[in-house]
Amino acid sequence: MNERVQRQFDSRSEAERQWMLDNTWCDNCNAADLGMSNAREYSIDDKIYVEGDCNKCEKPVVSEIHERDLPNS
């Protein structure tokens, strides 16, 4: 099916949002945890993703989110 379904990033707790923004990998910079801005959350086939712009190079960053890894809020 592979349908992209928008999710409500802003409805998450501040701790969850910050964790999702901070724990990133930028394929362009080839570096971890540079952070992202302009975050958008969505799901595809029951997997959750957050997508935004790398804080260093401003290229697109996409991270798969595993709920078990999110901090307790």
C-alpha cells in the first residue's frame, strides 16, 4: 500500500519532540545528532518517520522513529 499518512508532531510531549529533533543522521553531512528544523511527522506501512532540514547543511533529513526509544514524558 505504501500510503504516507500525516501525523501530529505538535501533539507529542516536549521531551518526545526534542528527542526526535536531536537524534538524527544527515546523509549529506555524514554525521549524527546535528538536529533538524521544520519537522514533519508521518507514517508509512505502520512505521513512523520525522522529516526536516539538517541544522548544519539544511538538506533534507529523515529519521525512522521507534516508539520504544522515545523518552518517558
